[in-house]
Amino acid sequence: MRVTHNMMFKAGTSALQSQQQDILKIQESSLTGNRTNRPSDDPTGIYRHMLFSADLTGVQSLKKTTEFASQRLNLADSHVNQIHERMLESKDLALKMSNSSVGGDPEIMKATAENAKAIYLDILKSVNSDLDEIPIFGGSRTRAPYDSKNLQATSVRVRTDGRGPQMAAQAGITASVADDHSVNDLPVSVKVTFMAASGKYEVDVNGIKGATASPEGTPPVLNLGNGIKMTMGANPNPGDVFYFEVVPKYQGGAADRPIKVLNGQTLPGNVNAQELLEGTGSVGRNVNVLGAVASLRGALLRADPDEVSFLLGRLQEGRAQVSDLQAVTGVRVTQVDAVGKTLEIDELALEEAKATNVEADILEVMSTLEQTTQAMQVMTISERQILNTSLIDFIR
């Protein structure tokens, strides 16, 4: 009898311990909100959890990339707007100074040239802006698009007999600036007048007339000083007046890095400074905006209202070019912002799906807890009876 009672007691104790472990496990589920405590409890649930986690991580990574791209594009759009406003100011300035009643006063015109230079500097500052030390308009390169050391000469234009609008010069007539130049008064506006009687050229740089110069070598080259030269590869007509400017040269990358979006697709990045200020690319008008403003400054320094009046068309084309790129940046901002909103929705949906997948079924937990507790109470009563019987048998 004692042996039987002892075996029943051990079996009951083991069953109680097992039930106790089940209760602890259920309590843990209810407290932590997790349906499973081990991967083996619900393998498919764990697999779904891993999938949701991987998808959520990918969406969050794309969301961060898109947010940074949106910041760059919005900042770029703001600076393009500022450049457009400066070009409007330059056009208004030319309109005022081409008027004979205002533009006829040399002192006023030379003083106004400072406004033109301020416009030039504002444009240069905007196009060299950066975000987190990465140039906004630098394309795929991480260096400022423009600086005062790397210069270029614009294409040469001519006014036949010093009259009428500026047109493209004859083929072979070009201008250049040496890499080791000593130019310091930027931007530079050069006016070269051919004097047929002497065969020499009168040179004016930013309103300062220098000594007459004669071309040397083959083809004939005019040395204009400070590393600036003009190649006369074609015979000029008597009285021809040539114009060109020396301004910073673009040194950024060809195109900005594309923006990764959903499903491996990409959106175009920001426009670069060369597209914006030099008119390259499919949208450009082949106008050097810095050169156009430099030519306005030069005409004002020369106090020549007639020259100023014929710059209106070039300034207008430069403004229109910036306006075209303004539309491009606006569209790209809208596209990236739309992708960002989509990613926010996807992120929220995945977070909810992930939370739902690991959420505890409270009704199921409480039902199991109640059943296990009742079973344990019954077993406890049975154990008491066994113990009582064993004690009575022992006393006997």
C-alpha cells in the first residue's frame, strides 16, 4: 500500500510541476504580448515575423534615402528660385541703364556696375551651396561647381562696325584663358575693337582701356594680359567690335546620382550647375548666365547705354533658361515627395503587420490559463487525499 501511495505521490508531483511550467509560460505570453516563446512553438509565425522585419528595414532605409534626396531637391529648388530672381534684377537693371536719360550719365552707370557684380556674386553663392558639405549642384562630384582659379572664356561675339546686336563671331576667332592666369577682377568683360587703318586692336577690359595690341604668330594671337588671349583665325571686317567674358568654369560631375525608390526603380537626381548656368543638356539654351551678367557689368563700367540695350536679349534668354530648370527641379521635388509619402504608408502598414503577427491572443491565453489552473486544483486535492491516506496507513 505504501509503495502504491509513494508512486502516486511522485506521479502527482511531476504532473503538478509540469502544470506549473505551463502556467508560467502562459503568464509570460500574457505579460510580454508574444504568442510564442520559442521558434519551435510557431515556425510559420516566426518566418512571417522575419519577412515583415526585412521588408520594414528595407522600407525604412529607402525612406531615409528619399528624405535626404527631398532635402537636397527642395534646397536646390529654393536656390534656383533665387537665381531666377537675380536674373530678373539684371534684366531690370539693363532696361533702366539703356535709357538715355539715366544711362547717359557715366558716373551713374559705373556705380550701377557694382549692382551687376553683386548679382553675379549672389548667383555664384547660390550655385555653390551645399548640404552636409556635399554641393547641391555639383553633379556626382563632391567639389564646389565653381571657383575663381578654374576659369574659362565664353564664345566670342561681334558687332559689325560696332552697331546692332552681338552675333557669333566668324569661325576661327576664339578666346582662352591660361591655367596659370593672374586674373583677379572677376567677372571679366573684354571688348576688342579692330582698327582697320593700323591693323591693330584696341582693348578694353572691365572699362579700362589698355594699349593697342597687334596679333602675333600663326594663327595670329592677341595677348590681352593676365593669361587671357584671343585667336584671330579669320580676317575681321573694318570696325568690327568683339566681345567675350572670363568667368569660372564648371568642375563638377556630369550628372547627379539617381535616387533609389520602390521596386529597384530610380528617379533622376538634381540638375547640375552646368545645366543651370551654361545651358547644357536637353533643356538648356546654351546661354552662359555668368557670362551674360559679366557682360552687363562690363557695359556699365564702359558707360555705354547702347551696348547695354543690346544685352537685353541675352539676359532674357539666360533668365528663361533658369526658369526652364526651375520647372524641372519643381517636378523632381514633387516626384520625390510623392515617393516619400508612399514609403511612409508602407512603413506604417508593415509596422502594424509585424505587431499583429506577434500580438498575444489574450482570450486564448486566459482560457488556457483557467483550464490549467482548474486542472492543478483538482490534482492538488488528489495529492492531499493520497497524503492523508499515506499518513493514516503509516500511523496504523
